[in-house]
Amino acid sequence: MSQGPVTLPRWRPLAAARPAMPPVWWHWVASRDSLTRRLVAAGAPRAFRVRLLDQRIDRPHRDEALALGIPIAQWAWLREVALCLDERPWVLARSVAPLSRLRGQRLERLGDRSLGSWLFRQPDLIRGPLEATADPPPFGHTLPVAAGPWGRRSVLRHGHFAVLVQEFFLASMADDLGLPSR
């Protein structure tokens, strides 16, 4: 079932966001490796966990379809999660994969496992250009969390499979790591 109108983030190329971004945030937003691994390392010894917020077949938002290069009306697998350290959400993430490009992937079986933990084990994984936003995430409103200073997104490809991964860093992460709020 499609959601009602939402205010979508304004995405811009990563390089365009750099002048406004403190170097400590650049380290997080511009990294091209696994965010899951970075969160586990930064949060140690706290326990990392994925909290599944929503998973469904639906149509992507217009900007998501454009980023994936698919028609706006095409059906996609959507997954929204909170990446938590000791049950405290640090990142909200939304993944969008066109059904036509799933090619037998059983993503609905991920449950409380990180999509990144699977993706970054694929030897032919290609990450497209990163984009950044200072806008809050358009999902995850059922969690009592404050939006953080930055979000990022990119399309990751593994063979014919493609997924748009959007990650929004939360104020709780900034507070726990002593990072500036902007």
C-alpha cells in the first residue's frame, strides 16, 4: 500500500555538500565501505543490531526511481531499518530494489540482518556516486528519534541486481560519539 505525500530529501552530489560538512562527518558520509562495519567498530563494545521497521513491495518515491533509472510506477522491494547500538538507533536506512532486478535474491529473508553485511561480501559489488542531504529522513517516524545532521545515498550493483541505499545519521549517534550536530 502506498504512503501518502511525504517531504522528500533534496539530494546533491557529495562534493557539493563538502564545504558545509565538518571533517568528522565527511569521514562518515563519504566512506565507500560498509557502514555496518564502521558502526560496529565505532560502537564497540556495545552490541550492534538491526531493527526492522518496514518491509514491503510498493512503488518507490519519484527521486528513488530516478536514481535507479526505472519508471516511477515500477514495483520495488522496500526496506526500512534502524541500525542500533545497544538498542539506541544511530542510523535510519531505506533500501529500494526494483523487483525486475532481484534475480532470485531473497531479500525478504534478511529479517534483522544488515543488508550491508550481505552486499559487501559480493566480490563484484560496485557502488555508484554518493549523494548527500542535510534534510531529515522521510520515514522512521514511529521511532522517538531526532534527525541528525546528514544523510547519504548511492546505488549499489551486484551483477544485474541493483539497490538504492539511503542512510540517515541520527542525533543520537552524534551525541554518543561527540560529533557536531552540523
